[in-house]
Amino acid sequence: MGVSVEWREIKYRETFEEETRGLIRRRQSDPDCKIEDFEGILKSLYAMDGSDHDGRGSVQDTIMAATIAAYERFIAQWKAETSN
């Protein structure tokens, strides 16, 4: 595996895990937070991702992708919990 790919994978994994921990902490510490709150943030992340006119660069693209993935997974897991 090349160095250029390896750093992206490491950054992606670090960001994904950090975002996931933050989402879990927020859900546990804020009894008023709802799935809809996180869905709204995810919608904003999608908009930010799509409005990259000037180019963020590889690092920020990797961070954005990992952040979006963390929100998507977190929301999906929360919905799965509530549907059971």
C-alpha cells in the first residue's frame, strides 16, 4: 500500500472514530437531543460537501467523508434501536 493511500485511511479512521465518540457522548449527556437533530446536521454536512467550489484538498475531503459516514452510521444504528 502506498504512503499516499495509507495516510488517508488513517485520517479517515481517526476522524470517524472521534466523531462517533462525540455523537455518543452528546446523545448520552443531552436528554433533549433527538434523531432529527443529528439528521439536520447531516443534511448540513451534505450541503457543505456539495458546495466545494474552490476545493478543500485531500485532507479536508477525507475528514468530510469520515464525518458524514459517522453521522450516517450513528443515525442508522439509533433508528435500528428504536424500531425494535
